Amino acid sequence: MASYFGSIVQHSLDALLEDESFLPDLKEQDREQAFTSLTAILSTPNHIHKSFLRIALENGKVVRIPAFRVQHNNTLGPYKGGIRFHESVNEEEVMNLASLMTLKNALHEVPFGGGKGGVVLNPRDYEVKELHQICKKYVHYFSDILGPDKDIPAPDMGTGDREMDWMMAEYKSIRPGTTYRGSFTGKSIINGGSLGRREATGKGVYFTYRYMMHDFMNENREWLDAQENPFARTALNHDRKDLKMAIQGFGNVGSVAALEAYRCSHLNNKIVAVSDRNVTIYNEEGLDIPALVDYTANNEGDLPTTEKELAGLEMKAEILDREKVLYMDVDVLVLAALEGQIHKDNVDQIKAKIIVEGANAPVTGDADKYLADNGVIIVPDILANAGGVIVSYFEWVQGRETQFYSEEQIFEKLVEKMEETMVTILPQFFGDPFPLRQNCYIHAVMKLSTVLYRQGKLY
Ligand code: NAD
């Protein structure tokens, strides 16, 4: 397994192979063979679908845009994963993200497998009518492999409820008479979407951090104090009231996580920096997050970039380069923008002792190891950003039942599900020397391996 993702899966399998209490019926040669099968199954996707979408642009030209759908594994249920519109989309990235979805769903006991889609384009370069064509063509080209019981896409970077509404409508016209509402999640509310889906990932990101570093800490302080594990020290040192936080990315995930932190009534979080594709906004005394959320809602998602714009908000803050957010002297850094933001060339400048991954894979393998060796707790993507897929699952269920839950019910169910995962993972993590990411992977791989074994798929 070449990728960083692959190497963590392999470490998880190696650890489980040694642990004789795991699948105890498998002995000696049978055990070796079963684990060789598991490596083969988990390291390769079931299917890679690629196409070139033929689009007639408004200016009369015809272009062909590369598009992917990767179906990694459906042992636990239909494939599930977002469709990303971004110019850097490529087959390997889509494959890695699809594999991550398989394990994320396994970790949180969501009855879906893992998939991912991508189209190589910058949506800002296209007219609305062209984007509509692209969405329709995507569904048209992949209609045989998509569907509510086969593969259920959702939004990702560059796509949102508008695109999911268009795609579901196209699916419905290609496959009339099916339970089409369950074919896409992340739709608008009026079109069968779930209340709370837009906020789900950001809320889940903040909840994961809060539960781990405060609720769990408060209940287990004495036990944590007795642990040798260096991460337990980091957690105990973090247990203060005046915590400073910086957030990279102020889109769907980052802005909601920022609002949750800002409004968290029983903790005194101070969000001193937020950033986006253009700038970092910084104020030592803390930023007015609701004002910035309002501003971005009226400015195509972008934060203020000039003193004049800040003055218009009556806000005192400094405007810095967009990378500066990463190097702030803060307690918590939330990464909610892109992959690979902390890497071997900048990791030694990171000061935060807690990093929360709202984005997928924002820390590279080299940087991950360096930070773990220095006692930094990374709350990994697989644990922290699952809120979106969990509420997508609720949307899929509601679509099938044609009965809808209130926003309050959705958030209650979301928090309950994420808490269930953490109750299993956290004692394991603070009780042994593996980083949290490795612990989560071991748990997810255990679940998948057990199901594969019981289904007779390992020999
Ligand atoms: P978004 O498009 O709404 O927001 C992205 C934010 O990142 C914007 O503020 C943008 O300006 C900023 N950004 C872009 N390039 C940047 C750069 N080079 N440096 C700093 N900031 C930059 O996307 P989102 O839905 O908030 O998703 C953010 C990340 O979270 C993505 O990696 C996505 O895959 C991941 N994620 C999203 C969800 C979800 O439900 N939306 C679920 C799981 C994971």
C-alpha cells in the first residue's frame, strides 16, 4: 500500500494479526492467509470509473472534462461519498478519499461503504448553465453505477445543495419510479434534504474537540493522570478556561465550527484567527465570528481582505497572509480548508498542541509523525469530520421513510452517534502509546475485517 493512508491501514492490520484475541478462531496459516486477503481487499478499490464529460459551453465551444467515481468497498452498505469539483482532482486523490470514506463509515457504525467522486474543474470558471450541464452529464455518464442502494453521492468541495438537487432531478428522469430521493444526499430542504445537513460537519468537528478535551477530561481526570501516555499530559495541560483557537478555512465546515466554538457557553474560547483562500484575519483579543459569518454570506464566501472592509464591519483586526493562521501561538488549530496544509517543510513552525482535522488529510504523513513525536494531539479527519456523512445517512433514511426529523432531533442523533464512537476510542487512545489516528483506524479495520470474515470473504 503506497499512500500514507495505506500505510496506516497496514499498521492496523499488523497490530490485529499479532492480537490473538481478535478473530481467535483463525490460527497459524489460516490467520496469515486471512490477513493477506484483508490487505488485498482494503488496499484496492472495487471499481474506478472514469469518463470525459462532453460539455457545450455558452461561448459555443465544446470541452471534455475528466470526471471520476471511485467505489472502494461496499461490505457495510452502499458506496457513499462526496463529489468534488476542483481543478486539482486526480484519480489517486479520489481513490484515497474513497478509502477514507470506507473506514470513516466503519468507525462510526454508519451502514455505508466508501466511495468518492471528482470532476477536474474550477467551478468559478463556469457559468451557472454550464455547471448545470456538468452535473447532468455526470449523472448521465455514471447512472448505471449510482442509485439509492448502490452508490449515493453527496456534496464536497466546490459542490453544494444546488448541485445535488440538479443531480437528483437527472437521476429521477433517467430512473423513473425508483426511490430517487435516496440517490443523493446534501440536497436542499425543499427537495428532500435533511435539516441540519449543512451545519453537520462543522458542528461535529467542534463537538468532537469539546467532548474529548473537556467532557471526557472532566469525567476521567484521575485516570488520565495515572497514564504514562504523552498525549494524556497534553490533554491535562490543555484543561484551562482561556483557550485560544485559530481556524483555517471559513467555508461550510470552518465557519460553522467557528460559530460553535464562539457560542459554546460553558467554555471561554477565544478565536483569535480565521483564514480563507485570500487572507488570515487576526485579533489577539478574539474575533467577532457572527459578524464575519454574515459578511461571508454576502460576499461569495470570502472574508474581508482590506482595512476598509473591516472598518465597514466596525471590526478591529489585522489582515495577514493566508498561511499565517497555521503558525499562530494558539492552543487549538482547526484545519478546515484543503489537504496537505501541514507538511514536512512547515511542521516545525506549528505551535498548537491540539490540531483538529475538519478537512480530509490536511496533515501529511511526515508531519503527522513529527507532531505525534512531540506530544501534539491530532483529532483526525476520520473521527472529527464524520458529521456530514452521519447526517447524510439520516437524510437517506428520511428520504426512504418520507418522514422528516426536526433540526433538534437531527443534532441530538448526531451528537449521540459521535459520542458513541468516542466512548469506545478515547479510553483506548489515552491508555496506549498509539496516536489517535492509528487507534481510529484499528477500530475501523477491526469492524470491517470481522464482517468480511463472517461473510466468508477472506478465503
Ligand atoms: P468550502 O468550499 O465551503 O470552504 C473551503 C474554505 O477553505 C473556504 O473558506 C476557502 O476560501 C478556504 N480555502 C481554499 N483554499 C485555501 C487555501 N489555499 N488556504 C486557506 N484556505 C483556503 O468547503 P467545506 O465544505 O468547508 O470543506 C472544507 C474541507 O472539509 C474540504 O477538505 C472537504 O473535503 C472537507 N469536508 C467537508 C465536509 C462537508 O460536509 N462539507 C465533510 C467532510 C470533509
